[in-house]
Amino acid sequence: MDNNKSFEKELGFKAHMRKATVEFIKMVSDLWYDRAISIVLFKHEVIDKNVSTILNLHQYAGEFVQKPISIFDAVEILRAIADLKLPPSKIDIGKLTYEFHSETNGHDHIKTFIQDKLKEAHKSKATHPKYIVLYGFEQISQLLTRELTRNAGLSNQLRLRAIVTNDRTDFSSLANRALQLRTTPPYGQFNGTITIDEKKQALIINGVTVYFINTKEPHEVDYTRYDISEALVVDTRDKVTPKKSIAAPLKAKGIAKVLLASWSDTVPMIVYGVNHKDYPPTKTKVCATGSCRANAIAPILKVIEDSLGIVKGHIDIMGADGVSTGVDAVKPINNTPKAYGIIATSNTAEVLSSILPTLKGKLSSNTIHTPISQGYLAALHLTTNQKTSAKAVNTIVKKYALEGDLVEQITYALNSAPIPNDAIGTAAPCIYDSSATTVSKDGKSLTLYIWYHAEHGYAHQIIRLAKYLAQVGRYTYY
């Protein structure tokens, strides 16, 4: 009989949790669509997520900070946020919940605690959305299109207005583009609405008109004809070209800046979160994002360099045979058939040294192509100035993943080792595998493992850098 009562109590509590989660979902949506306030949970997006996903994210958050992160507390914090007159913002409710339970803050109630924590929000400057023009419609461009139109609303800092391709723009071609967008592998079905407007030569994606422009010379297009002005071009065509060619779009009417979504040895490479502050947006008109692997590896290298100092290191990158974007130059050094794997030289070390100049001459790298379907693994073999331990290294990385400039770049994987497909759907470009960290007995030789995907986290990095260059930042608390 007691077991039955206990079971009924568990069911009742579970129902109460799910009901609270439904309220959480509604408030998150209202804050976003009505007031341009974006809520995240330790950098994980919670907009447009179902009940089970929200509860799983709360469980992960609790394990991450080793303190309970309750859905009931989260709902109370959302209510307090809703009562404040906040500007367009991005707020990490996980961090607020953690701090409420961790700090001796002198507040007896969540409402006064939130008022105190977010008191600086009113000082943020108002910004106006900026237009984006994509060059190319490769898979990375399709993913960027999804992300830029997925939750279109009043607060969109970047507004996608046109996609330039060297292809027809008749009904058949537009229908093919719509199909590509809706079924971009391996990211699943795009659940938004897509309508073909043949007269405008456009797709209407989630109610937003996106023009498709067919031309062999994008820099000769007059974008003001499409009511596009002061736009940022994101060139996803994945080819390394001279600076003069990269900057060519600036000749076009309506274009203000150019961002090459690849690595380059002719224009500055900026990995957002790592070295973006070295390049003021007011003075940067043309730059490159660096490769997907540079965006995955550079955050961890920066953490170790800043915390322990790097004497030297070697990087092995293991993954599928080729990636669709942001590839660093590779050259096979063995004759092994592709089915068994290819060991190749890579200029990843050179690219990373351009992003982190203090590491120049200290790094080497190889690429090991292996026959797996998705995802990549980077093994960082580092010698440090200071002695350390595996536990200490993990504590350092965890701190950077929780607060500071790299919270959006590093996902800290807990006890269970991630698999390559975990990188699909992760907004951070780097998944740090804490369970695999090893340190030598002398405390100065480290091996760290990083999982990443060639596109998903990288696409979010492109968007973060684009927002920075376009100067559409908003108040953030995370």
C-alpha cells in the first residue's frame, strides 16, 4: 500500500513539473516575440522546445553546476523578468538560478534578486537590425538561412534579405531551393513555412521575403533595388581568394561589409570569443571567420594558454573524409585507401597561430580522415609552462564554459563521452570531453579531446561574428 502511495506521489510531482514546464515555454515565447528578450539555459536555446527537452536541459544544467536547477525556480525567475522593463536582451536563466542558490546576496525573494542582477540593463544602447546577403547556397548557407529565419520577430538583429547564386531563379529552381532548405541533411526537417514567389524571384520563409539573385558578378548587383542598404555580405562559397576578390562586394550598391566564411591568409581571421576584440567593428570592413576546426580548437587553446601557458603542442584532427566548408589545406602523407583512413598534413596549426599569435612556432598538426558519417574529433597534445592535473584542467575549462567571453564557444561534456552526432544541434563550436582528459605524471603534458561538427556550431559562430561586425549587440546576462 505504501508503495502505491509513493508511486502516486511520484506521478503527481511529475505532472506538476510538466505543467510548470508548459508555463515556462509560454513565458519564453511571450518574452521573445512580444519584447525581444531571448532566454537561454547555460547557452542552450529554449525557444520553440518541447516539455521533455526543457526538462532534460534543466537536468544537464544541474549536473553541470552540481547544484539543483529547478524548473519551479526557473518559472519564478521568468515571472520576475517579465515584471521588469527590460530592453531587447539575452538572459541566461540557468546562471541566474545558479547564482540565486549560490550567493549570499542579501535577497530573500527572487524578485528583488533579479532586479539587482539586471539593474544595468537600462544602460544598453538601442540598435537597429542590419541586413544580410548570402553568397552561395551550399549546405552551410542553407543552415545559416534556417537559423536567420527560424524565429523571425521584432528583435531580429540580423535580417536575411537575399541569397546570390549563379543559378536560374524560375519556379523550378526556386522549388529546388525550397526543398534543399526544408531537408538539409543531417539536421532534420525544417518545420517553418516556405512559399515560392516566382514574380519576386524569392522564397518567403517564415513570413520573411528572401530574394534569390542570379548573377556571375555579385559585386555588380544594385542591391538597393531590393530595398537593401548597408548590408553585410556573408560569402559561403568556400574558396580562398586574394584580398581584392574577397573585398569586391564592397563595390556593389547597398553593401557595407564582407565576411568570408572560411580561412584566409590575406584578410584578418576572427574567431568570435577568442580574438574579436582585437578588431573593432568600426574599423573592420573585410575579414574571415577561420575554418570550422579553428573555431572548435582555438577556444580551448586560448583557455590553456591564458591559464597555464603553452610551450609547444601537436593537434590531430580525426573525422570523415572531407568537410563541406571551412577546410584548412591538407596534403596526404600516406597511400592508405580512403576506406581505411588517410593521414595528411594540415595547415590548422598555421591558421590557429594567426588567430592566437602567442602560439606562433609552437604548434604542429595532422588530419586523419576516417570513414565515419558525422562529426570530428580533435586531440590536443600540449606541453605547458605550469604543472597541473586532469582535475585542475577540467575545473579551468568548466569555469570558462560557465562565465566570461567563451561561454558560447565551449560546451562542457560531463561524465558520458560524447559521440560525433552530439555535435549536430549544438550551438557551441566546441564540445570539450572532460571524461577523456589526461595529464602526465610530471603535470606538464596534456591530452585534451574536442568534438565538433563542420557546420552547426560553426554556423552559429558566423552569426555571432556577423552581429559583432554589424554592431547590433544587445544587453546580455550570461
